[in-house]
Amino acid sequence: MRKLFKHLGTTLMASVFAASVHADPLVIGGKNFTEQQLLTEMTAQYLDHQGYDIERRAGMGSAVLRKAQENDQIDLYWEYTGTSLIVYNKVKDKITDPKKVYEKVRELDAKKGLAWLDASAANNTYALAMRRADAEAKGISSLSDLAQALNKGEELVLATNAEWYSRKDGYKQLKKAYDFDIPRSNIKRMDSGLTYVALKEGQVDIALVFATDGRIPAFDFKVLEDDKGFFPNYAITPVVRQAVLDANPELADQLNTLSAQLDNDTMSALNAQVDVERTSIEDVARQFLNSKGLL
């Protein structure tokens, strides 16, 4: 009888421990721009529907968010393969193949207790854009064309966010790769979302944009071809602390199901609903999940 009670007690304690692990809320983080806020909300609504207790922490800076995940304060968020490769893992080797970029960051981040799940088909790489009419009038369709125009004395004003201006995959390295320079007085640093407005309204001639941003087609911008392949792949991918995956065995398959729904056209359309049509992030996320049968 004592052995029976001892066995029951051990089983009960194990059950209570397991329940306490699963009862902890999933802390979902996100960066401070539209696409990331959408991904955070979409993931939160979807996992809430799956029965998880959810805590949202959107609107964080990139470096702060990554540090928070490494310090166990954020359980999961959507990261970009190129950002982890260059900014967080400081890989200096030029890796252009998307699969190799993914494999490299998955390998390196696994050592830090972070698991990269299935990459989506959405590649939100950085890009430079111009107003289409201006680009065509000046004969600029690629970054090499832009460099040639600048080196011939064309005065063009660039809008960029402060982060990309100083990043290892940012402006300073881009100008070296393409051998051009823009005087500091002609570089305007501002919040990411304002670069699109500044370009549209003619306050600048070139703007840093994200490839999946819905304002690119809405505002008829011309994205300049990265003909030297400077920017690595930035596949949007769910990244989860391994300890959280271990405690929640179904979570990987659930997030992979969501990741499989995303590609460039999808993200561009979703971003446009928020930034152009002014639909709330919550509504856009809910409508998308409903359309895919995920709610």
C-alpha cells in the first residue's frame, strides 16, 4: 500500500509540475514596425485559439528584442535570417544562397538555446526605392545605375532609419560594395515608416524600404535591383526558445503551419491593409487567420 501511495504521490507531483510548465503564458515578442506588429498579433490570436495563455510584447527594438529572448524574457518572435546572420552572429563570410543562410543561423542560434522553425516563403529584404517616374527619367533601375548617377554628380537625398544607417548590413557597407557616396547632409534619418511618406511627398529622392511593404506598389515606387547581391536573404521565420518547445511539444508544428501561409505577396497585401487602407492590426490578423481556417 505504501508503494502504491508513493507511486500515486510521485505521479501527482509530476502532473502538477507538467501543468505548471504548460500553464506559464507564452510571451510573444515583436519589433516596432507594421509587419512585425502584424506577425505578433497573428501569432497571438492563432495560439490563443489553440489554447495557450498568451502575453504580447510588441513594438520592441531589434537588438533589445533579441537580447530579451536570449535572456528568457521573450519565448518566441519572427526573425529574419539575414539579420541573425550578420547582426547577431556577426558572420562576415558572404553567403547568398537562402538555404545556406537559414542553415547557418539555425546552427549558430541552436548553441544559444534558440530554435529556428520552418522559414516562410516571405523574404523581407532591405531595398532602396525611388519614385517610378524619377527613376525612369534618370535611367536608374539598379543600385549600380544609382552609383553611376551619384558618381557623375547627381545630387540625390536618401531617407533611411537610424538602425540601418549604422548596421553591419547597412548603408556604410552598401556604399563600399557599390562604390558610391552620398554627403551626410543629403542623408535624412527618420523612423522607418516615415521614409515612405518622405519619398512619396518628394522630400527625398531615395528611400530605404522593406521588400514586403504594401506601400511600394500603392505609392508606385521603383525598387532598385540589387545587381551585386549585397543583401542576404531575410526569410521571415518563427524563432522559439528550445526550452519552450520542449515544454510544448505541439508548438513547432502549429507555428510551422502558420509560417507555411506566408509569402511576399501575402505579407505585402497584409501590410498594405494596415498602412494604406488604415485597417486595424487586430482586424487584419483576424481576417487573415479566418481566411486560412486557422481560427
